[in-house]
Amino acid sequence: MDSVPPGAQIDRLISLGFHKQLGLLPDDYRKRFPKVPPGPRQGFNLLVVIEGHPLIDLRFQHRAVGIVECRRCGELSTDGLQLHTPYFIWTHDGTRYRTTTIGGAVEAFAASEMACSQLEVSSLFIQYPELFRGRGIDSGRTHNAAGYYSTLLWVDERPELALHHYNDFTPGLSVLSRHKLDEES
């Protein structure tokens, strides 16, 4: 699968009204985005734009693309994630860790690899929804207070945000990882 060009990804966010949420015109919204990091890197062949502004939170993003949130998701938190600006990540199609648990995948990560947050998994869905057809992708960084991790999957022909246990293997679910940004290494 080829990576969607960054400009086309930003245009997708504009088509979903992200710029309006910030009170910006489309050209001003485009100017907020940083330079694309070099890539692809070590098997991370998909570029994904991530909108990190608090006014464009997960709930807003999920409503924009029709993701239903299960009622048990409640308050999700991502350790160490405090964003205010957009950024780009290099990731893969989500099939790399399809035969293990979230915990097993995290243990197998290379030194230059880290688990994705739910914001990053949802951003992958926004840009590449076909990757989720008939399966689900876990976040290895975003969890609720009870210790369950968020997952985005297809249920009855619609995308749904649900929960998955860290050490539970479920066929059809895999863990998304990404290349660490230089400042994260």
C-alpha cells in the first residue's frame, strides 16, 4: 500500500471540518503543519498526519468519521501525551503484530519502535479506513482506569471504539506501532 501524500491527508481533515473547529480558514489551517519527517523508516511505510489540538479531540474526530464509542470507554488516557500541535508519524498497515497480545507486541518492539496512542490509531483510520475492514487495531498506549486498552474495530459494518485487555489474544486484532520521532529516542 502506498502512503497518502501529506497534502491530501491535510485536505481530508479540512473536508471533515477540522479547520472550522479552530476558527481557521483552510490555508491558515494548512500552515499549522510541520515539515514531514524523512521516511519511510525501517518497515514503517505509511505516513499519517496527527491532529493534536485539544479542540479537535478524539470525540470530535470520531464523530466526524462515524466511529461509535462503546459506553465503557469512558475516560481514556495516554501516558505522556500532551499535545497542542499537529505532527506526522511513520507506521505500518497494522498487521505486523497480528499473532500476539498487546503485551507480547510491546515486548517485541525494536528500540526505534513504540506503541501508538488511540489518537494515532484513529488518525490511521481517518486516512486509511480500508485497513480496518473486517478487523481491529489496538492501541498499546491508551487505556481506561480499569486497565483496558482502546481498540478500533469493525462491528456490524461500522467502526467502533472498544476495549481490549493487554494480555488477551483475539484473532482479527493487531497492535499498531510506529517509528519513534527523533526527540523520542
